[in-house]
Amino acid sequence: MFEQLELDDDLIHAVADMGYTEPTSIQSLVIPEAMAGKDILASAPTGTGKTAAFLLPVCQFLLDYPRRQPGATRVLILSPTRELALQIFEQAKALCKYLPHINCGVITGGINYGTDRDLLEKNLDILVATPGRLFEHIEKESFDCRDIECLILDEADRMLDMGFSAVVNQIAAEARWRKQSMLFSATLEGTGIARFADDLLDEPARIEAQPSRKEQGKIHQWIHLADDANHKLALLTHILSEQVESAIVFVKTRERLNTLVGQLNSAGIQCCWLQGEMPQDKRNTTMQKFRDGEVKILVATDVAARGIDVDNISHVINYDMPRTADVYVHRIGRTGRAGNKGTAISLVEAHDIAIVPKIERYTEQVLKRRVIDGLRPKNKEARPPKKKKVSTKTKKALLKAKRANANKKKKSKGRGKKA
């Protein structure tokens, strides 16, 4: 129960209004450590209540230590995408429903700078921002980091993927007087996250939540083999017409997206779309239509779909296979959220088959092959290309050449020192 986490009654009341009665595993683990003032390094799958895990303790902090005089932002939350920033902002407002003295704001790219300035002139307790736009304000001296007491990075792995590490480190340096930092990531694996954490956190509590079955939900996964592009399009139109309540269809490029949207419209299937570098007002309109169920099918590229958090998406369809297994996992995480069931279907041509065993190893799950009557593939499943074995003789030659090169470098360094 949330009462056992020593949260204020007004916060518990707001949580209840949002329909939650018990904390999730990530919330139970993070909230006590965060309320004790520790830095946090945490990972949890998408859809397991991660946002409330950091919002609730900072709201409690602002209640316990209220602002004594007008000033700038006290809690800064950095998000890699506009959509995710807006979602965090909406949840912050919902949690502060009965706390009118706590002011929340959001700053993202794609919004008029005048709107930002109006916001930053107010007393802000919690600010949610995308790193690029916020750093522009820091450089123009229209945002002051000196009052920041808590810095939170959400989806830190995506920030690294999108090349934000240098900007985030600069923002953190500007906010060097802070008392607490938290970093949340889908995974804590990899040297990138480790370096990020070393730079930003001070002796953090490391938390890796293992969600219960109730929180995990269930994603049914399978693939349909496609003979060629025409067969793949026929499979997609059948699935969208016959099986889907709401779906995100992933493609690999903007060009592919534009082509597919046109093909679906020609087939009488209504869809909306998201791609990189869309104006923010168009993105907002698209997402609102999709959330409201006005349009059931969203076609998106990976970059455009980052941070999408929509309940009750029944299907994720990989029309184009992702380049890596971790991107596959991130894609299918758009369905089966918060204990719900979901379906992930991949349409695989021969040239895509090499990624399938990599995904199966990464997820430790076999992707079943299924067929649709009337659309059965005519060709057998292609075999992934085998890696060429390097002979022992070749390995020795490569090792010898590597050592010789290293010795040359040592000698040249030695001559440089003598000179």
C-alpha cells in the first residue's frame, strides 16, 4: 500500500484518483531510497510505473522542504523525447492535483521560444525538459541552474543513443550544487550507461526491478514469412483489417513510411503517422487522434516512436525488421503494458532473416512461424548466412601483425621523447 511508503495524504489521494492502489515493484524499491536522499541508478521495463517512482519522492521532498522565497527550478527532469517529456509533465500535474502551491512546467523543442520565456519567468518547482532545448536556454542565460536540488534523467539509454551525453553532462555541471541525482534506464548494461552513471551519480543505490507477472503483462510474439514486398503488404493489410484493435506499425525510414501510408490509404485502411522532424503541433495532433481511438493504426519510424506511452495498444507490427535485438524489444514494449496482453508480429523477408536468431537469443524466446490461409509463403525459410571460420594459420598471422604494429608505436613514442 502507498500509505506504507510514508507519503503525504494528498499524494496518496492523487494516486488513488489515478486508479492505483498498490505500488509496483520499481516504486517499492526506489521511493524509500530516494526519500532517504540517496542517488538512484535504476532500471525497469517500460509500463511498470517508473515515472511515479521518481515523481512521488520529489513531490514529497517539495512538501517536506517548501520554498521559502521565490526562485528558479528546484527539480529538473530530463527526457530524451518531446512525447515522453509531455507524458511526464501530465503525470506530475496529476500527482500535484491537491498541491496547488507546487508548480510544474515543460520545455521541449518545436515550441515557440516566447512560450518558454513566459514559463521560465514563473516560480517553477518541477521542470520537465528535453536536453537540447534546455541547453539553448542555459547558453542564452534565460535558465538558471543554481537552485536545482534534484536532477533526474529518464530513459538514459535512449539519451545516449540519440547523442545527448555531452549536453546532459554540461547541464549537470551547471547544476553542480544539487543534493540528489537519479538515473533511470531500460537496461544498466553497457559501458555507456556505466560512464554516464559515474559522471553524474554519487554512491547511488543500484536498483534493478523484476516486475511481477501482474505488472509484466504478456506479449505474444510470432513471425510471418514473406516471399517479397507485395506478399508482405498483403499480409499487413489482412492483419490490420481482420485482427487489430489498435496498432503501431514500424518501418525503418521516412521514405518507407511515406510509401506505406500511401499504400494503406489506397487499400482503404485509415492510418496516421509519425516521423522524425515533424512540427510539434502535427505530432501532438497525431498522438491525440491515436490516443482517442479516432485513428486505430499508427505508422512510425523508430526515432519518431521513442517515448510513445499509449495504453491498450493491441498490436505492434514490425513491417521492417529492426537493425538490432534491443530495438526489437523496445518496439514491442509499446504493447502488453501494465499487466495487459499484447501481440507482436514481424513480417520477415529473406533479407531480414539474419536478425531473427539474434532476437531469439536476446529475448531467450523462440519466435513461432505462423501462416494465414490464402497468404501462405511459396518459398522455404531462408537460412541465416554463416560466419566464415578463420583458420588457425590466419589467426596467428593477424596476431603477429597486431604485435608488430604495437611495437612500432612504442618505438616511435620513444624516439619522440628523446627528441
